[in-house]
Amino acid sequence: MRWLVLLALLPGCVLYGADDDVLECADGEFVPDERVDPGNLTCQDFGSYVCAPQDDLADLAVPIPSWGSCDSPCRALDEGACYGASGCRLVYDYACYTGDGVCSALVPFLGCYPVDQSGPVQGACENLGAWDCSLHDDCVALHDAASLAFVSCGPEGR
């Protein structure tokens, strides 16, 4: 089995092969790829160093989730602009939005987030998990404001 170890150097990078051959690439650069985890709304970095043909790095490939991008224009939208915006989804505090529990958030609206890159899809929102809910731009994701943990999914516009 062929293996490679990747050592990043700025601005390039060096690849070491199975026989310690050094393959330098002048164009090596880190490409950030931050995506929003639909379970807790945090940005996770799945960036990679690009410095060799993809065939040479195939053994190192880590599956990258299709979550929405952290630098999506949706993140800058207010509640009114987010509502009905294609590819964007509303996120609210569960207790404030539903009236079920103590509303400890200053405002129920927690933000506008991009849908998963596999979406948007339309359809029923009830009983969806965090990832399935993130596929929809016609559903609202309800999270706990304190921990940002996903609680449930519901239709837009109550």
C-alpha cells in the first residue's frame, strides 16, 4: 500500500513518499474550507494543503461533509432577509420560539445559516435530525441558545 506524509511549509509544501523521496511543489498552499456543523452551529475547518495531483494524495483524503460554508452570504442576513432566501435557513432558540421552557436568549433569532450543499430541498420538517433539517430552506432549526445544540426542526412561519 502506498503512503504519503504531508509536511506543510509556507508558502510551499513537501511530500515524503514511501521511500522517503522528497517531492517538492512550489504551488503548495493551504486552502481553508470551513463548514457549519448543523448539530451545534460551529465552524469546522476541513481545509487541505494543495500541492500535488489528486492521485498522489488519494490515500490521504478525508471525507468532507457537505455542510454549508461558514463564509456564506446567508450569515450576514437578518431575520427578515433570511426568511424565504433561497439556500438560507433560519435558526432560533428552541425555548423562545416554541414557548416550551424558559426563554433565556435576548432574542429568539440566533442567525441565518446556509443550507447543506446537497440542498436545498423542500418537504416536511417535523422529526428531522440536524443534518436533514439543514438540507431545507423552508424549515427552521431550533437550537438551545446556551449550548447551541440542535433540539428540533419545524416549518418556517409557524
